[in-house]
Amino acid sequence: MMRTDTGYTLGAIVERFGGELIGDADIVVNQVAPLSSALSGHISFLTNPKYRRQLQDCKASAVILSVAEHDATDMPRILSDNPYAYFAKVSGLLNPKRAEAPGIHSTAVIDQTASIPASVTIGAFAFVGASVKVGEHAVIGSGCHLGEGVEVGDDSLFYPQVVVYQGCVIGKRAILHSGVVIGADGFGIAMENGCWIKVPQIGRVVIGDDVEIGANTTVDRGALDDTIIEDGVKLDNQIQVAHNVRIGAHTAMAGCVGIAGSAKIGKHCTVGGGAVILGHLEIVDRVNISAGTLVTKSITKVGTYTSVMPFSMHQDWLKNAAHLRHLDKMAEKLSELEKKISELERKNLE
Amino acid sequence: MMRTDTGYTLGAIVERFGGELIGDADIVVNQVAPLSSALSGHISFLTNPKYRRQLQDCKASAVILSVAEHDATDMPRILSDNPYAYFAKVSGLLNPKRAEAPGIHSTAVIDQTASIPASVTIGAFAFVGASVKVGEHAVIGSGCHLGEGVEVGDDSLFYPQVVVYQGCVIGKRAILHSGVVIGADGFGIAMENGCWIKVPQIGRVVIGDDVEIGANTTVDRGALDDTIIEDGVKLDNQIQVAHNVRIGAHTAMAGCVGIAGSAKIGKHCTVGGGAVILGHLEIVDRVNISAGTLVTKSITKVGTYTSVMPFSMHQDWLKNAAHLRHLDKMAEKLSELEKKISELERKNLE
Amino acid sequence: MMRTDTGYTLGAIVERFGGELIGDADIVVNQVAPLSSALSGHISFLTNPKYRRQLQDCKASAVILSVAEHDATDMPRILSDNPYAYFAKVSGLLNPKRAEAPGIHSTAVIDQTASIPASVTIGAFAFVGASVKVGEHAVIGSGCHLGEGVEVGDDSLFYPQVVVYQGCVIGKRAILHSGVVIGADGFGIAMENGCWIKVPQIGRVVIGDDVEIGANTTVDRGALDDTIIEDGVKLDNQIQVAHNVRIGAHTAMAGCVGIAGSAKIGKHCTVGGGAVILGHLEIVDRVNISAGTLVTKSITKVGTYTSVMPFSMHQDWLKNAAHLRHLDKMAEKLSELEKKISELERKNLE
């Protein structure tokens, strides 16, 4: 963990982010740290009561707690209704985005029709195509490729080796990690006489503001209309978003999720790692999909959805798995037995 | 959706692709569009009867229909036995591959022993190794890396940042999207005394003609013999093809599929998104694997195969999942009950 | 398969790697090959008895066998307790890592504060940031990006277009394939009022010695503490390792595995392709996870674990899948029947 250069007093932090301070407002903290490894100068946090015991030996200079935990320690502390969000904000204050010196690296290739404000940073070996528009204070990392007509919003940060195909639009304050590919062709193919004919993909990808996209995630351009990612969406690594998908605002997806073509995901949803969502279906707002779940139909009702085969020791699994192929027969047998028993009961009553 | 520069008359389209034209042959169309958003100058299409109603308000200048739908509208229309393939061809006509000016970007690094015809386009920061052979009219995007001895067929298109390791061979008219890695080492390791020893991967990847490979897909080189992708195969994004796999001609795979080592997939197969195919097995021609399915054994018979746990509300899933671990006991109980009932029935007959 | 320049006598091989030679020690072999396609000059191997018949027509100059198979052929042969590991070593001898001429390509951009010994090779368009330390004889491929303060151990090999974010540490003899991204931000977000706040990821990735990482695999940096990959770990392609994961020494994972945040995987484990391991759990040493398995809880006992829904013809699956949603009712019915039968039996005894 890197040490930050500057610290903030607890007083300054509470002034900025609210919360109730119990303790000396002049104490200075310069980094966040977990309870178990924090040292003097660190501010730590407790969000899960099961770690409460770690407060005892905690060497941090201060700690962020929920209001309910206000007397869990004598340490200098900040009480918050939402200590994890509070911690996130304090960490953001202590660990600001790296300031990059504005300017275009001498090795970058920039089309003369591109619009690049003086506040922008462009790294080595970056390629910026014709008619590209980059917003103020944006950072385009080394080796990035922005195709013709791409638009990038203010304050966006592209790590090295992001590729954005022609015509795609990315909002403000985006964070795109290395290996992200935006706007590759959707998987559009038509069958004729046993061969596949390519369907040109003439839509774009349009991404709202405050979107973060993890390393090696891919978002395909639309077949005819656009693929849309709304404001505040957070995508982890290795996710595949197919053509004409729409992801609603403030939805978050963990790693390795796959979303098939034209699926519409609501706002404020969460999708667990490795889940697969089939195409041409709709999921309403505020739905949670569990990790590893395959969604095969539209979801019209708020809630958490799961399709997971529980894991077990292989030898136990073997015993059970055999029956999975024969549930239909088990159900039939059960029905037969029911009939036979009714018959026996009837006879017994006679 | 971008507007194309040039239009074609319906007469010219029918002359080129066949089909029956009902309406004015001189009508000009310059772009494809969905029924719901098409405007004048667009040609639309109906392939799914459930959208038939959209014909009523459709503003397109013409529409492609199946022969069966010939009187579903009064609009100028082209009737085809396969309207989706027809649409694909019309879209391909109206949206041709971008013409790139031939030439090698001044920043590209090209080994002097590489063979690069004058019709080839090579982008900025591309690296072309010793003895590479690039076919006529091929386009190698910015930042691509072609290792020593790589061969690329005529008219192939590599988007930015494709990597092809040494010795691999790619056929004609290939389309490789950004982030594709061809020919990395297969996962060959041998265990000795608790440590893994690397098995050198000395095969190649050999890819036929008319193959498209989606963004961030990886195809590993063979351990001893080659990994083979036959003609006309279409791979979506984020797919992993392990060493010594063979994928038969005209097979298509959706995103996030994983294929383990030495699996042999037949021709004209389809594999749904997120499916996993284990190693050292064979799948015959014309097999369809459903999305999310894990194929653990060879498939010797044409058909569709599925292994999906249906998803449900989490609380319903919880109730059912508990029994998944105890199917064996359920089956046992069922057998016991059957015996007891037979016994009871026998006694009742006595 | 490429032919190597130099050969070794069987005598020299046995002298180097042990094993018992039966046959002429002066026979020279210059490449490894499978039994079925080996030619004169090749050395082949038999590790699976089911291929024993192929020995009959094998044209190799020699073969590696287990001690048990010592008389399975009359060919010149080397007997080993572990013929696959022996083969791996012979192949490594005959197919050494490509010798790269040391030196920095003229197009590479190297910060003047980076430490690059003269024995290092750095390819075209590579970017090496401030304070980077590269070990002796390391090879950094074309287009790689090493962020500020990255450390790379001796004899490591980075294929083209690997990205390592600032501050990450990679041990000796690492092999990182193209598209690997080390040290991107972990997926840390906190919810406040319906919006996600980014949690800065201030840990690093620390990778031990002798680690190989496959193409397009991603390993995220820690949120506060580091993400750790211990010595001898082998990761295949398209794997996602989330923040604060620890992977124990000599553990191997096949392609497309996803590991969620803070999971601790033991030493000497194996994880099959497409498996998903949820976060904040622990798996002890020497555990095997089957392909496609979702691990939802800690594993405290050595063994093999599986959670796979068996695949079947789609129509059979349909019949069975219907019951998967109603196992709870099946179990209830079964209990009811048990009661009724007990009742009937009691009455019959009366």
C-alpha cells in the first residue's frame, strides 16, 4: 500500500463528508488501512460486526464506524450512517487520481482533424483517428486506439491499450481499464446454404457518464441501433456485452458475466460473477442475479434470482447426478405410488 | 447508424441477389434499418412474424419479406426464401468494408524479410516480424503484432491490437477483432514432485478461409500438432480455444465459450454463450450446444444438447437446492416405498 | 511442428535427466512427436496405455516409456517413473526458449529512471515507466507497458502487449502471454443513495517465481493489501483473479476460471476450466475443483469437488428440468406417502 503525501485532519474530513466526530479534530490521517494492519497515521473502518474484535489491537489513528457501533472503541472515530461509503470517500480524498501532466507524447499519432484540448494527456504510441473529440482533462493511456469519430467525455481516464472502434461515444468521468474493447462488431451472422453471411454491424456503442469498465471487458457495437450503457454503470473485468444490449443506470456486474444480444437490463441491478444473461429478454430495475446463474427468460419482478447447482465432494455428486438425468422417471414413479396408495386406502375403508 | 454515400435501386438489388420484386424497380435505398425506426431511403426486413404489425407504420422505402408474407404490406417489397440472409447481403452491399488506403504507416516496424504486397494497409505501431507473408489487400490495424513466419491470407482484416504468435497461419478474408491472441502457448504442464514442468508448445494455429474471430478471443497453439480452425468458422468475443482443438467448417460459437484441449468439434455446429466443452472428446457434425451447457462426454448423434439448471427466485431456489444434494436419498426412499406398497398390495390380495 | 537445429544423443539425455536407456546411446533425436506422426529423428512417448498399440507402427527413433511398459516395444527407449514429466524435460531441451538478442528497440520508450540491465531485450513500442526494475535476461515483448515502479524478475518473458500497472511485482522466470493485464483496479464500489462510489484500489499485485499466465488473463490489484500469486502457479487463458485473492504455490487453473475478491486458494490445487470461486472463502491445499463448478463455500477438506448439471439431449433435459423447480414438492409428496404407508401398514397389522 502506498503512502500518500498529504494528510487531512479528522476535522477537515468531517467538514467535507459529514458524520459525527468523537475525538481530537486535529489528528491527521494520510492513508486508509484495514483494522488488522493499520498503523499510526492511518484511518481504518468497521463495516462488518464480525471484525469488531480487531478494534482492540488496532493501531490506526482513527476509525470510521456505524452509528450503532459508537461505543465499540475508545479510539478517535467518525460515526456515519453508511461507513463503507464514508470510507470510500475518505480513501478517494487520500488517494486522488494520479495527476498526469497534460500534453501529447511525441510518439503518439494524432489525426489533424481530431479535437484535443490542451488539458488532455495522451500517452506514448496512442493512435487518435480522424474527427475524434476528446474532452477536457481526459487521459488517454499509452497504446490506446481511438477510431474515427470517437467521442470521449471530460475527465475520462483510459488506461493503456484500450481500443474504441469508430463512431462510439463515451461519457464524462469514464474509467476504462487496459484491454477494454468498445465497439467491435456484434455477432451478426445469417445462415444460407450451410454458410454464414456476415451482417454488417452499423450501430454504435454509447456509454453514459461515470461508467467504469474493467480490464479485458468487451462491449460490441449495435447491429442497426446502438448498444447503450447508461450513467453510473460499473462493469468488472472479462465481461462480454453483446450488440444492442442496454444496461440501465447504476447497475453493477462482477467479473466474467456474459450478456447476449438485445438483452435489456434494468437500472440499479447487480449481476454476480460468471452469470450469463440470454438475448432478447428484459430484466426490470432492482433485480439481483446471483453468481453463476443463467437467466433464460425475462424477469418482471424485483428480487434475487439464482440457478446454481450446489457443489459437493465428487463422490457425493456422482451419486446425486445420476438421478438428475432421471427426475422425470422419479416424478412418474411418485405419481404411480400416490395412485396405488389411494387405491389401498380406499380398499382399507371398504 | 451511419448513412451510406451511395444507394442502389431495388431493380439493381434484385438483379444481384435474386428474389421477387413487387413495386417500383427504380426506388433507391441507401441503408438498412429496423421496421420501427426506418425512414425514407431505408430498406427494412421482416423475419419474425411477431413484428408483422410494425409493417403498418413503417416509413422505409422498401422491405424484404419471406414469400409467405407477400401480401402482409402494400409497400415496395422483395420476396425471398431466406429474408434474413437476403437482408444480410443487402446490408453488406450498402455497408461495404471500409476502403483503407494501401500503404505502410511510417511508424510501423516491418522486418525486411517480410513479404508485403503494395495493396496491403499496415497501421501505426504495427510490428511485422521476419519472414511474415501478408496476402493482397489485407489490412493490418494499428498496434498489431505478427510474429516470425506468420502467414495472413488475401483480403484479411485485422483490427487494432491483434497478436499472432510466430508460425501461425490465417486464411483469406479473415476478420480478427481487437485483442484477439492467436498462437499463445497451450496449457501444457507436467507434474513432478509437486511442481509443474512446462511442456513446450511446438504446434501452430492454422485457420482456414472466411473465419471471423471476436474481440479478446484466444486460440492457443498446439502442443505437438496444430490447433485447427476450418473454413467459415465464426467465433464471438471472449472465447478460449485450447491447444489441439479442431473446429469444423461453418461452426459458430457465441461469446464466452471455453473449449478444452484436443476437443474435436464437428462442422455446422452451434455453441451457445458461456458453454464449456471439455477436452479430448468429439462432437459430430450439426450438433447444437445450448448456452451455459457443460459438455463432459463425446456427442455421437446429431441434436441439441443442454445442461442448464433453471433459474428461479432465490427463496424458491433455496427450497429446491437443498434436495439437489440428497437426490440419492430421495431415490432410495422411493424404492423402499415401492417395495412396501407391493407388499401391502400382495397382502390385500391374500 | 518446427524442427530444431541441434539434436542430442539418447546417452546425453539419460545423463542429464536420468532414467534407464534400453538401446543404442548414440542415436540422435532432434524433436519430440506423438507416436502416430513421429518420424526418424524424433523421440516419442507413451503415457496413456490406451495408445500402446501405436507403438507398433511408430517411426520415431526412440520412445519414452514408464518402467511398467519396458517390454511394450523393441524400439530404443528410455524408461522413467514419470514418463510425461520426462518427455516435458526432453522437449524443453530440444525446444529451448527463443534466444532474443539483448537490447532495447529504437522505438521503445524507456523512462530514464528505469533500471534495465544490458542483458535485457525490449521490443518495439514497449513503454517502461519511471523507477521500473527489470531483471537480468528478461524479455519484454513489443507493445508491453510497464507502469511506474514495476519490478520484473530475472529471466522473465513477456509476450507482446502485456500491461502491468504501477507498483506491481513479478518474480523470476515468469512467462506472461499477450493480453495479460496485471494490476488493474479491483472491483471496489460502495453504494450511497443509489449510486456507486469508487473505492480506490491501493494494494498491488505480487507474483512469485516460476509463474506462467495465459493470454488475456487479468489479475487485479488489491483494495488495501496486495493480491498474491505464489511461486510456481500456472494460470491458463481468460482467467479473472479479483482483488486480494491469494493463490497458493504450485496451484494450476485451466481457462476461463473466475475467482472473486479475497478468496484464498491453497497450494497444489487444481481448478478446472470455467469454474467460478466466490469471494471471501478459503480452500485448503490439494483441493481439485472440477470444470464448470461454482464454489460457494470454503473447502476445509482435501478432495475433488463438483457441481455440474449433467447434459443430455434437449428434449430429455426439458422433461427433467421441469422437476428441478419442484424438487421441494416432490420431497413433500414423498414424506406424505411415507406417512400414509406407515398408516396402512399399521392398519394391516391390526
